[in-house]
Amino acid sequence: MTAQPSFAVVGHPNKGKSSIVSTLAHDDTVRVGDLPGTTTRCRPYPMKLDGQVLYSLVDTPGFQRARAVWEWMQARETTADQRPAVVRAFLDEFAGGDQYPDECELLAPVMDGAGILYVVDGSVPFGPEYDAEMEILRWTGQPRLALINPIGRADHVEAWRTALGQYFSVVRLFNAVTADFDKRVELLRAFGQLKDEWRAPLQLATDSLVTDRARRREAAARAVASCLAEMLGLQVERTIGPDTDPEAIKPELVTAFQQRLAELERRARQAVESAYDHHQLERREPGLAALDATDLFSAESWRVFGLTRWQLAGLGAVGGAAAGGAIDLAVGGASFLAGTLIGGGLGAASTLFAANKLVDVKVLQIPMGKRSLVAGPTRNRNLPHVVLGRARLHHALVAGRAHAQRGALDLDAAARDLLPEVGHERRRGLERLFGKLRSGREVAVSTGRLAELLDAVFAEDGGGAAQP
Amino acid sequence: MNDTPRTPSLGDVLDLARQLAHDEDTSGPSLRHRDREVGRDLAHLEDQPLRQALGWLQRVRTPEDEQRVGRVNALHRLGLTTLTAAGLAAGWGGANVVFFYDGTHPVNIIHVLAVFALAPLVLLLGFGVGLLPARIVRRVPGLGAVQDGLSLLSPGRVQHLLARRLPQSFRDTLAGWLGRGQAHQRLFGRVDRWLMTHSSQVFALSFHVGALAAAVYLVVFSDLAFAWSTTLQQTPADLLRWTDTLSAPWAWAWSDARPSAALIEHTRYFRLGDGSFPDAPSPVGLGGWWPFLVMSMAVYGILPRLLTLLLARWRLHTALRHAMLHLPGLDEVRMRLNWALVETQAEEPDDDGSLEPGEPTPTVGATSGGVEAVALVWAGAVTGREAGAERLRTTLGATVSSWHEAGGASTTTDDAAVLTALADAPGVILVLVKAWEPPMAELHDFLRDLRASAGQGRSVHVLPLGPDGADAEARHVDTWRRALTTLGDPWLRVIDPESEAP
């Protein structure tokens, strides 16, 4: 017997065993193919809490020669209590050989103590070829649960229920591709019903999964909040020559700004997908609508030493005042600080006047000044709302997506209507936080608060966790 | 762990920024795994975010990172050492100039006070302006510019020169972060501001320490004559009021360091009249100013700068802690450190070899008629033989001479008997299968055995059928074509009624 509960997912080839495993293990690397024999070896999927295994799922190859195996076992039948021994004898005789490799591979974990999850496709008719498989599984003597996984239309579920009910104590309908998180947790809890000693670890496991799910949502909310915060404070700067017309550079800068926005959004998408363990997701999403250049160019900054003109004037004033102060000192204060005042004023004025002239002047090969064109932060008040709407849709789809689901994630704009309206209070909270982020003050605190707010919004959107 | 530092260094902050930037390109699962492992070690620091972050950084950084951090901190220390040395030298030199005495003209204590007591107090005003918070600076036009201008004159800017010697990865990280928007600029701007302020206070304090040391040295090892002289209309009584005010902080403890009226009266000096001291009682009395001057330099030069240095040091550490805790990305790290790691994925990669066969098995289309065939129904693919025969006649133009059953509910012994019957019957062998069920190994075995018994060249056509004898879905036919390829039987065909007859 294994120390922790283990469940071997077995069945006919191409009936969705790997899909079940992919969804329950949140693993999109599981190969799901339409050719029989895609899985040729057992592959364990341990569920671990801080390294401690609470249970394991084992993906197995499908039955390939069940009739022959069943006949072999029938030929050695003694009494009902000896049937598991017959199965073991089968493994002893054929394990490692090439006569029944698939059956040996799939029966080995079962005879090591794994519970049986027998998977059938409820969209196709029951057939006599399944009898042998179910008989073999019954002979193992292990706890058994049957899953009807309708790969297409669920037209034959009732027939399957009738057939499976004769061999399995629990029969469940579970669509691996459409099952949401709550259904997955419910199924895992059902595994715990198969054997008393499995109840506690499965309960701990499902509770951990529920808690973890909430944390993943929180992580996703933080990724989106960070993205929004960075977008609202985003600046793109270009150094331009003294004779360059800033108007000519603006389109290039707008493009660079928008590319940066797109990059930030892409990173947030990846972070959200990673939070939910979707690492191979292909995404189809229309780009952000183009921004108006006037939204971006809130500042066309002239800079020398990285200072604005006023900062520069201040520097000139200090320098002038220092020189004037020296004269005041030299005359022993008899000038009543006139030198300091006049020097400061002259310094400021001359620096302001000469600001442009400093551009590109170099002393000792160190650039003394530069002229910069700065795009952003954006003044488009709608931008964060647009970005948030897109992020909510993406999050809801990713959070609800089963890992067995293959194909691209299509973020159809029309589907956005499916999301619930954000309440008035939350909307005000969002606007207030966007304002703070736009101002560039208390960004870290505001980002944290925005993440908390988004977490609540995401929970309402349907990406939330089930209750333990 | 008790070796976790409590205060971040400049190198730590820059290294954290570098590490966070690096992590942005690392996969989520590996980050969760790495950080949770560290987090379990640092569980006792969960309520101390800063120490936990520092502990985490220590554990994830490589020896190369460690070296880079060491280099940053060394550069910072080099800057401070340079400023300390420069300050001491400047102070020593300045004091030698101000206290210069060659026996011709005495040292003017007005001059000494102006340079080492009054000027520092005025410069403190500049320091105060530099400390004004942004919300006040924003409301006073031009004040920000003055603040920036003062910072440009700060000796602390030597740290900027040294910053050019930072490791390339840190400079890249810093440039990248500063280019990411206002939040990052503010975060590092605050550190930069207090870094410069702290450095400038180190210089200033060193300057005054150097000056005081030089003054004491000159007093001890040379014979200085002090006097006071000013063009302004100042009487000894006026000066006494000034000196009483200035010496108030220490007069209660050291009365000799408070100039007496007699000393002031006797040490007045006039440049004209051969520079004589008309009221001087003796040359010895001319040195009586030194306790007052030393205390003035200590209290009005060193003490304020010591306080401003401590303030700047505290604010620098606060800024470093603030930057460390508020760097975007650190909260995510703390989540990973403190949240239990739940893993559900396979530990080993899926290394099953590719099962995709090469070229699919060729298909044959419906024939125009006149084909003699023998039919094998595999696993109950056809329930009614008459309907099945009609179906084969109309869709394939095949006339079935005999029907056989195998697979499904049949035993393997039955299958073996069927093999013999099929081999003996004339015509094409039609194998009718359930299209929705995959071609399994036992059918492969059967088809191999059939080839062996029927002989080379005998046509075997596999017809996948839908439920109740309906046409199979194209995807199912395709699956059958690809799966049967593995048999490598050149006389085996999958029948696709949709395709043209050959």
C-alpha cells in the first residue's frame, strides 16, 4: 500500500483519461491526442503541499488487449478472494514483456494500492468491448470510481450509468474540458469517499487547493494592478538634437509609447496565465486602441543636466549668489548683501537665456546638456478603464479555463458583456486610485490597494475560489 | 536565521532591482518553487518584510551577484572616504589660512568666527532648504529650482561620478527601472537625494573636524596672537555682547572659554599706527582667545554638522528601506515566500516518444460495383446484417458473400476461427469497425494475423462506421488512417466513402 492516496486514471484509449488528469492536475503539458496510445507509460501527478504529497493522480496507458488478459485471468479463477492474487500473478508473468505492455503498465499502480478512476466517453454508445476492462478492474479489488466524460454531446450518459453502476460504487459525470474549479474540487472530494483513510488527506488537499486558488487570484489581481500603475506613470523619452523639430519626432514617440503599453499588457497577461498554471496558452486578442498624441504629450521638456528650465534658472541663481556673496565678504559686509542678490538675479537670468545654447556643448567629453522630448504620463482618463475591462475578461476566461482545453484563448470583445457591472462604490474607489497613480505619488501603496480592489472584482467576475 | 541583515545597503537595493528585473523573465513555477523553499527558512521573519526581503536576496543571489553588491558598497564607501579625506584636508588647509600668523599681524578672531562659526550656520540654511518636503517646494515658485541647484553644488555629487564605475548590470538595471515611469524615478530619486545629502554632510563634518584639529595644532605648537578688528563701528561692549551670546552654550561649564571684557578691551587691533595694541597688557594675553575660538568651532561648526550627518544617515537608511520595500515586484516575492506551495503538476517531463505515424494509410473510395467481398464485423460495429449488406452494396458496390464476427464480445478463440474462414473465402476482406472507437492493439494483432493467413496481395479494406451504420465522421476516418499506418501493410486500405474511387 502506498502511504498517500493514489488514483490511477484508467480506461479505454482515447476516452479522455489524459484530459481528466490535465484538468485535475492543472497541467497543460499533458499530451492529449486523438491517436490511440498517446500515453504509453504511467505518469504520476503528485499533489503536494509544501513538498508533502497529499495524493497522486497517475495517468496510465489505455487497455489495448483487455479481452486476452481477461481470458487469461478467467482461466486461473479460483474464489472471489483470490482474484487480486490472479491479477498480481498476471503482472508477475507479463510485466516487462511485450505481450501486454499497456495492461501491465496500467495495472501496476492499481495493485500498488491506487484507487481506480475509470474514464469513459458519454458521447458514444456503450459496447461489449468494455466488459473485459471493467471485469479486470473489479478483480483488482481496489476502490473504484467511474467518470463519464462526454467528449461530444452527452447522448449516451444514461446507458453508461446503467453499465458502470454494475461495476463501480460511484459514477460521476465530469466534463474535463468544461469543468470549472468548483466541479474539480467537488470531484476530488468524491475521491475521498472511496476509502475512509483517504478522507482526511483529500479534505486537506481540497482545502489547500481552495486557499491556493484564492491566492492565485490575488496574485493575478496584483499583476494587473502593477500593470495599470506602470501604464499610468509611463514616460517615454527621446533625446533630440538642437536642430531637430520635435513635431517630427512625436509620431515615433507615440508609437514607442504604445508599444510599451502593449508590452506591459502582454506581461500582465502572462503573469495572470502563469498564476493559474496556464503556461502554453495561445492568446488571440485585439490590440489596445490607438491613443491620441495629445493625450501623451503632457510635457515637452527641455533639459540640461537633466533639469528643466526652472531648475536650471535655480542653479544659475545659486551660482550667481555665491559669486556676489564673495564680493560681499570681500568688502566686509559693507555692501549689505547687494552682491549676493544681484549675482543671484543675473545668474538666473543668464542661465535662462543661455539654456538652449548649452545643448550639445561638451566639456572633457562629458555631455553638458541634452534636449529631450518626453511622452507621457498619459492624460487619457479612459485608458485604465479600457485596460481593466480587457484584463477582467482575460482573467475570467483564464481562471475558468480547464487545463485539458486546447486551442487558443479567444478574447472576443463581445464576451465582455458577460462580466458583471462593477458596483458604484468600487468604481469610485478605482477612479480615486487611478488618480493617485496618475499623480505618481504613493504609487506602491495605491498599487497595493488597487490589487485588493481588483481581487474583489475578479472574485465577482467568476474567477473566484470555492468555499472550503 | 540571525545572520539576516536589518538594514539594506545601497548595493542591496540595486541588487534587489536587478533580481526583480531578472525574475520578470523567469517562469512562474520555478519562481514559486525557489522562493517558497527560501520562505520556509525565513518563516520567522514573515512579520518583518524588510529583513525577510534581505534574507531572500542573500539566498537567491549568486557569488557573482555578491561580488557586484560588494563592489557597489565599496564604491559607496570609497566616495565617503574620498569626501572625508577631502573635507579633512580642506578644513586643515582652511584653518591654516585663517589662523595664519607670521608675527606681523595677529589672527583676527572676527575672521575666524565668520569662516568657522557664521558661515557654517548660513550654509545650514541651504541644507534646510534642501530638506524641504516636495509638497512645500511645489507651492513656492522657484524653490524647487533652488533646491535642485543646491544639490548640484553639493560635494555629495562625487557619488554620481563614482556611479559610472558601477557594474554594468546594475547600471543597466537602474537605467531600465528609471525609464519605467514616475514611480520608479521617485523611488530611486529619494535614495539618490539622501545619498548625496549624506555624502555632503560627511564632507562638511570632516571639514570642520579638520579645521578644529588644525586650530588646536596651531595653538599647541605655535605661538598665535589673537586680536579683533573690524571696519564696522563696533565697540568692545558690542563685541562682548556677541561673544557672551556665542559662548552661552558652554560658558556654564568652561568659564575660560568665555572672553572677558578685559580681554576684548586689550586685544583690539588697529591696522594703522604700526598695527599696535594700545591697551595690550602683555603678549601672553593675546593668546587668551583660543578656548573661545575652539569651542565656537566645535559648537557652531562640528556639532550642527554632526547632527545633520546623523539626520542624513537616518534619512538615507529610511530611503533605502523604503525603496527596498516598495520596489514593484517585491510584494509578489513576499507572496511566494509566505504562501504554502501547492503543486499538482507532473514532476517528470512527458517523454513518451512521438506516436505520430508517417504517411497515413491510403484510402479507397466507393467502387462502381461488382466487387465480391467477405465481411468481418469487429466488436459489433454492425448490428443488422441485412441492413449492413445493403449499405455495402449501395455505398461501396460490394456484394458480401459471407459475414463473420470478431472482437468485442467474441473470445480470442472465436477470433482465431474467423481468421481461417476469412482466409478461405474469396474476394476483398471488408473489416467493419466502429469509427468512434480507436483502433486498438488487439485489432492490430488480428489484422497482422489475417495478413499472415490470407497471404500477401489479398486486399483488406477497413470501413469505419458511425453509430447505427451511419457515415463516420471525417476526423474518425482520419484517426483510423493514421493509426493503421503503423501496420505497414501495403494491401490494407481504409475506406472513405467521401473520397473518389481509385
